Amino acid sequence: MRHRSLLILTTVLTTGALTLTACGSRDDDKKSSDSGGTQTVVIGVDAPITGDLSALGLGIKNSADLAAKTANKAKTVPGINFVVKALDDQAQPSVGQQNAQKFIDDDTVLGVVGPLNSGVSQSMQKPLNDASLTQISPANTGTELTQGENWKSGDKKRPFKTFFRTATTDQIQGAFAAKYLYNNAKIKQVYLIDDQKPYGAGLAASFKATFTKLGGKIAGADHVNPDDRDFNAVVTKVKKSGAKAVYYGGEYPAGAPLSQQLKDSVKIPLMGGDGMYSADFIKLNKKAQGDIATSVGKPVEELGSAKDFIANYKTAGYKDAYEAYGGSTYDATWSIIEAVKIAVADNDGKLPDGAREKVLAAMDKVKFDGVTGPVSFDQYGDTTNTMMTAYQVDGGKWASKLSEVYKP
């Protein structure tokens, strides 16, 4: 699901503290664009800003906002003022689809960052593609989003030319998780659970394929509803199975109570993907100690390339943490900024006619050193950065255990 030019980040961000101004209405933006020849480019952001996943969604919204304000202050694209337009998808595909249409209907929107959930993205991809409106997610990991439904058989076909991401795929994340649990945690017997959503089911399937290939045993498998909070029935099955860990394909609102109820019955760890890697997982779970999660990239706190991002996020005064996807969101937003820069430079310093198509075409040329490391995209729109990290809860915090560039 999860985590910010930077041509070069340090050059941009060391220009001084950010000056924060409230984003005005679209009419106000148009008025300001008419004065002094400045043109306004809106970057849409789609994320769950309210609801159970709002901690991650607000981190996405704020990090995109920081990128836009940094670009404006540094005049990264002379004559262009970037404005972020954030819409709440409530983690619901139907709402995401409505938001996609709102972005399409706003001619000033030249790119969309988000969403958080792969299932929401599935509802947004086609309309945005039909409108030639670039979409780049910092969190979507469903492999089929970029490589098509038949990717498992090796028949990889990019479904939508407009979709990119700065998060790596479930194919990589699930395989990395299986390898870590089998080789590093020395756990050979696992109970597999998923929440039946595209993200959770895809992650669990990828984990299973690699875990069994390594010699691990799936002691049992089950599905749960992501809205459930009573997991006693499945916990009983886990206990009887003799499993030494549970792998959960899903997100922290259900994962936290599942873990706590699991520990009440049998003291084994729960492992999940980047949908679990949130401070809220620990807040919601008094027995999270020892639980494991994987997430894309390396912890931004450990990256020299992220020092200025962290400092400027703090200076900006956002009340919500940047969370798991802050760095990858900043990089996703900056990818659109870079594409706009290329399109404007190719048109004598002004936005070209057919700007959406020109920005989309420029995405193939985008390449820079970002918060999370080198940023570029392959022929499917996938990030070329396949760094993964395994974390474990220790003393009420997520502690990184292993980071590596992973190739399945």
C-alpha cells in the first residue's frame, strides 16, 4: 500500500524554511494565475483523509502539500504555481471513482497522486486513463495494476498508460516477507489470513508462493472481513493448527485487534505488509510486541536523502505524522512536478496546449534523486527502486531489522 527535485533535494530544501499559506479556492487560483503571467497547475491527491485509515491518508495529503510548496518557493518550474487539491476517498472504490471524475472535470489538474488502497485505484485507473491524466500512487502494491491480470503466468501487459507508482509490487513485498520469516525469523509453519480485498489477497498469495517454495508449511488458511473486530473463531483455528506465526494480508484497523486476540490465546507473532506498518497499529494493539511488518523502501529516518524532508515537514507544522508513505508521496508528487517542468521547457516556458498529454509523455523522462532514493519508472510504470525493509515491534515502536534491494 505504502511512502517526497529534488533535482537535487538538498539544493531545493536548503533554500530556507517553508512559508505556509492556505490554498485558496479555484476561482482565487485563477485570479492569481492571471496576474504577473503565473500559471496555476493543480495536483490532485486522493486518499482516505477520514475514517480508520486516515493516519496514512493525512500523511499522504501533507507530504504532497509539502512538495508543492517546496517547488513554489524554489521556483522549480518558473512561471508555474503548484496547488494541491485533496479529496477524501474514505478508502471506498466508489468514492475514489467519483473523485477521479472531479479531477478530470477540473482542467487545471495535470496529475493525481494516490490513492492509498489498490482496490480504490482499480476504480480510478480507467477514467483517468481515458482522460490522459497522469496518476501516480505512493502506496498501491497490487501487481496487476501495472502488469495486468495474467502477470503470474508471465504474460505481463500494462493495462493503463497513465498509471505509475513509487511503491513496489506485492510480488516483491510478499516474497521478501516470506524470505525474511523463513530465513531470518526461522519460522517454518504459518497460518495464512487475508481480508479478501485486492491488496490483502494479493499480498497473501505472493507470500504463500515464496514461503512454500522455500520449504515452509501453510498450517491453515482463512479469510476475514476487513470490518470485523471479533476474530475469536479464526484464532481458535490458528491455535489448533500448531502454526508458529500468522501472516495477515490486510491493513492495521483489523490487523491490530486480530493480533491482540491472537496473543490472548496463543503467543505467536503476527506478520503483515505495509498496510500494517503504522504507528496506529501499535496504538490499537496492547500486545503488538514482536509483531512484524514489511514496507517499501528504507526507513526515511535512516536515509541521508530524507534529512531535509523530515526537517521541513517538522518546520511546516503539520499536526499529523508523515507516516509510512510520506517519503514516497513526496517523490510521487515531485515526479509530476518534474514532468510539468519538462513539458513547460519544451514549450518556451509556458504550459502547452494539450498539457495533460504532454505531462504524461514527459513521465517517461522523469529521473531524479528523491527522498526515498533514485526515482524512475520502468516500462510498466513501476518504480525501479525495489528496496524493502522488515520491521518488528519492540518497546512500543517499529524497529527496522533488515533492508535490502529485493529481486524475486
